[in-house]
Amino acid sequence: MQIRRFADSDWPSVWPIVRDVIQAEDTFAVDPGLTSEQAYDFWVDGHTVVAVNDAGEITGTAHMDANRPARGSHIATASFMVSSAARGQGVGEAMVRYALDWAREQGFSGMQFNAVVETNTSAVKLYERLGFRIIGTVPGAFDHPVKGRVGLHIMFIGF
């Protein structure tokens, strides 16, 4: 698997991944009715990458940047989306490791995830296994389509 910088020509392959993830409404607090153009503006921001499998198919995407501007710009953040067909194949882990390496190389002093849905247990376990810790949970901050209002974890790793 290769993680490489997103190119505009990747969008036709990335859009279905983004669309499916946001339409599931169980991990991102994003309007599920976003058009392709709106989703592009939302997703292609900062340092955006794609995960490409050995067959040349895009199986995931991530974007990363400073978590906050100005006095908060020393902490990075990132978001990840994996195609449903590629889940459980290490795509998410490869992208998280890439994001951590990128943040270190850019001189950030840590990475913070602002809103990890607590019912997204596979992501929470992955992040914890890679060294993140839950530093707080906002109770009921995410309206899950099946489980109702659940917490959003704030997760952090320092470098």
C-alpha cells in the first residue's frame, strides 16, 4: 500500500469514499447531503492524501493540518476515511502512521483529534494502540443515527 499526496484527478475515486462515510452519519458530523463540490471543499484542505492498494485502487483518504491557527498552530490534527471494502485491511492504520510521521516532520509538538465518536470503537482502539489517549469526552455531543446521542472523545498524542 502506498500513501501519497492527493491530486485533483483522484477526486472521482475519493468522492465515493467521502460520500459513503458522511451518508452513514455515524462517524462525521457533516451534512450527509453534501454535493461532490461541497464535499471537495470540506475534505481537500491542508495536506490531503490517498491510500492506494497494490492494484492501484484508492482505498482511503486523509487530511491533516494545524489543529488551530496562530497560538494553537503547534498541534496538528487529522481526519481519515476508508472505503467500506477496505476496512480491516490496515488502510486506516497506514494513514494514521503517515499522519503522525508528517506531523513530526512538520515540527508539530503533538496531534489532537477533536471529535472521535465514542461508538467508533475500531478507530478509538487503533488510535489508543498508536499512543493516543482520551483526554476528555463531551457527553451526548454526537447524534448517532442508531444509538442516539453519544459522546465525542478528544484524543491526543504528544511528540
